[in-house]
Amino acid sequence: MDEPVFVIHGVGNRDPQAFTATVAALQAAAGPTLVPIYWGDLGADDRFIDLALPSRSSGLRDTPEIVGALSETVLAAMLSETDWRASGDLPAPLRDAVRHSLDASQNTGLREGDCPHTKQVLATLAEEWPTTRWLSLVEDPSLLSETGTAIAHSVTDTQEPDNSWDGLRGGTPVDGTLRSLIRRRLADLDRVAGAAMQAVAGRVNHSLRDRFGPGATRFLGDVLVYQRHREQIHARVREQIAAVDPEMGSCPDRPVRVVAHSLGGVIAVDMATAREPLWTSSLLTFGSQPAYFHLCDPRGGQLPPYTGHEPVTLPNSLARWTNLWQPLDVLAFAASRVFRLADGTPPVDLPLPHAATAGLWTHSVYWNLPELASAISDAMQSPTS
């Protein structure tokens, strides 16, 4: 019988039978004998977590402060990182739409930009654009173009009561009047854009909470419990390894092989680098956070803090490490730039392709990916094979 590979689950696992079935299916695809290690009963009590989550009917979402904060948080992910305000110029779609509309209103056959008032309108817009709260964040060309067209139309369609300015068709605009008009119209459009964006962002935020809230809260809950009860969870892992072979992991001559998901990877690295380590010949983590946790809060044991100069050298009690991550898994982190193995080589970071059927929450999709089974088969081979 080949040496077993122990599988440690991650956050949010509360069904030992389902976990055992998952590991059995993975074994059929991967090849090595896989032994599940279940610790979910020691995790966070999340039965009543919904009581802490705001809902649409709670009244909390109806306050402008809450709606604004939530909306801006979601919008930060929806909008481009491009900062038009820092560029010193208007977005090109906005500028082009203003020029086109103003030139068309003249109907004189002038070349683009030759309308006598275009430069004045664009100069005023350039001064006022950074004052907008919402529009200045937008990068969508269609929305910017429509905004420019609306500004131009408001200029060309306006007639002052005293007939001193019949839009741009007949009279000569007064600088102050034109500036005031553009400022008012831009403020109006900004309020409309803000209301629309916040409405969309509020719905997106609610949807994100509904879809991802349980996974995120279970992750946070289990992390909090693990930080306080690390020794108890480590003891559970050692107990289940000892049930297979009391000597496994206790010395360099009897190392274990481990596959670990999510927080399970943190558990595996913590144990392999402890003062009394779980000697590990091969480790495969997926969707895991050891590097992130160590940067935020050094893990201790045999690991020194990261100083910003050189990667942290892992002890020889962790011989090999392969780390898998999904592009859309926000709970997955790389390891190779933070750590070095005792032989001087970095852990192997392997990105996995994103399947369109996986949706946005990909933290749990690894178990069903054929790439995981293949990676286990490769990572758990003997170095001499």
C-alpha cells in the first residue's frame, strides 16, 4: 500500500460525510490514497450569522449614509482605475461629443473645432469637470459621449429672457452666463448619474451579499476561531494522522504528504513550520492564504517575519510546496515571492484556468477541477520517481 496523502479542508465545512465523499471522488481522479482530515466541528458557530447582516427591510439600507458608503464601495470595483481628474484634461469621448454637437449646431461647414464658442465651452468644462462627484469617475465612452452631447445641447438650445443671447445660433454669449449655464447643467447631470449609479450599486451590493455573504462570513468566522484555538485544531490534525500511523510526521524519516484547501493550507504550513513541526515531504495548497497571513501577522514557530528585503526561508521540515490559485478567487494568494524552501527554491505557484461555468465565487470550485487531480498526482510523486 502506498503512503497516504492527508487532505485538510478549509473554511465553512460543516458536513464530514460530504467532505469524505468529495475526497473519495478526488482520489478516484488523482490516484494516490487520500485520507480526509475533518476539523469543521471546531470552526465558527455560524448558525445565527444572518442576524448581523443588514437586509433591505432592516431600515439600515435606507439611510443616505449607509447607501452612499455601500454604493461607493461597490462602485470602486465597477469603475476604472483611470483618474480623469488627475490627467489635466477632459475624457476624449466627452470632449469629442461637445465639439461635434457644437459644430453641427452652427451648420456652417467649419472644420471640427472651428465653432467660435467651442474652445470657451471646453475650457469651462475642463475647469468644472473635477468638481463633479460621479461623472469625473466614469470611463464608459457611451456615458461620457452622451454627457458631452447633453451639455452641448443645453448650451445651443438656451435662450436668455432678455434676448441678449439666443443660444449659439444668433447672439454672442456672455462669459459669466455661459459658465453659470454649464455649471448648472453639469451639476444636474452629475446628480442624475449619481442617483443611477447608487441605485445600481445598491442592487449589486445586495446581490453580492446574498451570493457571497455566507462564504465570506464563514471564512472570517473560521479564521477568527483558528487564531484563538490553533492548538486545538492542530491537535485534531495530528490525532487523525496518528490514527493511520503514529510515527507519520513526527520525524524527518517519516514525513507526511498533505493536500490542503483555503485555511487548511494555513494550518498545514503553520504545523510544518512549528517549533515541533509536522514533518512534511510534499504540500499542495489551493485557494490558500499562508503568505498573506504571514505578511499581516507573522506566524511564529520557525518562521521569522518578512522584512521587505528577502523571502522568508522555510525550515527543512517543509520540503516541497505547490500552491494553486484561481484568477477570480479573492481568497487565494501566491507564495513564491514571500517564501523560499530550505534548498533555496521558491514554492511553485500554479494558476488554474477560470471556467465560465464557475461564476464569480470560485473559492470552492477547485475540488471539481480536473487540474486539481492532475496537480495532486504530480506534486505527490516521490522526488526520485
